[in-house]
Amino acid sequence: MLPAMAAGNDDAELMIRYAAGDGAAFAALYARHKGPLYRYFFRQCGNPDTADELFQEVWLRIINARGRYTATARFTTYMYQSAHNCLVEHFRKAGRAFTDGTGEPSVAPISAPVAEEVDPAFASAHWSLVDWENGPADPAPGPEAASSGEQRADRLRSALDTLPIEQREAFLLHEEAEMGLADIAEVTGANPETVKSRLRYAVKKLRTALGDLAPAAARSTARTPGGALS
């Protein structure tokens, strides 16, 4: 996973350098974010060609806006706002609503900020597809003990596909883009408490679907001061 704090500190600098004509700075930004950004699109639309088209559109928008970029927010927030907008436009053109089916509008006003931290049982769970693909086989006893990282990642992908789209988006932004609640709220236009709720529901459903393959921290049912995920 990306070292979020270090990346957050120098992404804006790289973008400013790129705006000044430093092509190597753009190459560094692209290399750093291409994987999580592509997975964001692919997991949401399920089609590699569509994911690639949307992926390229975001980078084209970034290139075209380089002269107007100001470091008023984290670069990842700036980039995923563009990605979210592209995805919403794609769904609209396809005649599909970008909604989780609860009747909640896809854009809601931002209310008073909430604490950045999510429950420890969630924050320490390491649900990233990259971690699951590259990690060692599960050492726990049982029929899944010999599962390879790729097999485990396939299970996670299948479970992700069953999530409502807005829950899946919040989950991907948290785990793949390493965003906190406030950043996810800014990207999606949702109330921060709504983001927290979407993450809770997403993890609960994934934990149920994956059973003993779920990260140990996320399998815990112990209550925490901030409230349990279960």
C-alpha cells in the first residue's frame, strides 16, 4: 500500500513541478497512482475496456488542468474527485443511477466534520487487493490454509462485486487510495457520517462473505470505544 503521509506531502509538489514543465514529475505521479486508480474504475464498472477509457480520461483531465492546479487539497483528493465525476458521467450515459439503492441522493451537503479515525478493527484489517494478491497463504488451519494470495484475492473481488456501488466506492477509496473519512466525503460529495456508515456496511458484508479468510482484525466482534463494526 502507498505510504499515505509521505505521498500526500509531495504529490502536490510533483504536480506543481509538472505544471512548470517537469515531465519527470508527472511520470512519478502516474507511477504512484496508476494502480489504485485503475482498480477503482475496474472494480466499479467490471469492464477492462471501460475502466481503461475512464482511467485515461482522468489523466487527460489532469494534464489539461495542470496550469490551473493549486495545492489547496491533497492531490489524491483532487484526482479521485475527477475519477468520481467521470464514473458518475459514465453511469448516467449508460442510463444507470449512481446510487446504492437506498434512496439516498448521490450528492449530499457536507456537514460538520467527524473524527478521521474509523474503528480500529477496520483500520488495521488490511483489505487491499494488492496485499491479498501478494501476501502469503493463510497460515490458519482448515481447508483454506493452502489458499494462494491470488485465490484469496479472487474471493475478495467476488465479495466486492456484491456490494452496492456507493459502499464499494467508499471501501475502495479507503483501502486502495488510503483516504480518511473527510477526504472520501470531499471526493464523493457525501456527508462524512454517511461515508462512515457505508464503510461499516461494506466491511460487515465482506466479513460475512469471506468468513475465515477475512483479516483477523476485521473478524473480531469485540466492541471498541468508537463502536464495533459488527
